[in-house]
Amino acid sequence: MVAERGFDAVADKHVHHKNGVRFDNRPENLELLSRSEHAERHGFGSEIKPTDHEWDVSDRERDERGRFK
């Protein structure tokens, strides 16, 4: 994202992979989000990383790599 948009545009932002594949860094697969927007996209409320309890009680379906669908 720095190469595409420049450092100033990326500072204080989170890079979200639209298709969930972290190594797919094609520009069309990436978007810049605030911390809270990124957490919301992943269903974690206002936190990026869910608590251990949230992992344990989550009934959301996961893919083969353990990520939420």
C-alpha cells in the first residue's frame, strides 16, 4: 500500500485484504481502513484481536484456516 498510495496515506491505517488471503497483495485486493473499521470488518467489535473467551464461545462458521467466513 505504501508503494501504491504513499507513506502519508497509509500512516495510522490498517491494510485490509478483501479476500482474506494475507499474501494476496494485489492493489485491487487491498483497502485502507481505520483500526475500528478493520475490527468491524472482522467482526471483533472495537478490538482487532478477540479475547480468548470470544474465540471459545463464537458459533460463527470458520474456514479451513480458522478464519471467520
